[in-house]
Amino acid sequence: MQKIPFLALLAAAALAAGCASSARPVLYPNSHLKQVGDAHAQQDIEECRVLAEKARIVAEGAAGLAVVNRPTP
């Protein structure tokens, strides 16, 4: 198995899991939040959560295929 693509896949899944958790992020009032507003920020958070969930599903599928298709020595 090639280690670099597998490690990259694991890293992407770990990063995606940050947005997919059930805990909601804490938004601190800064210039960007004040500019876009709370409703837009909540939409961005939801979009991140959806993308993270999709990435998690893809990562699980790829990891499963990597195990199943692993060449025998």
C-alpha cells in the first residue's frame, strides 16, 4: 500500500471531522462576522458540516477499499 496517499486521506478525514462534530463552533465578534452577519455565518457553518460529513463518508469508503484491495506480500 502506498503510504503517502493513505496518510493524506487520513489527514483529510481528521480535518473534516472537526466540522462534522455535534458541537457548534463559538463565533467571536470580529469585523468579518459583523460584516456578513450571524445568519450568513450560520450558513457557512452548516455548509462546512455537510462537506465534512461527505468527506467522512468518502474517507470511510476509501479506507474500506484500501483494506479489501490490499495486496498480499
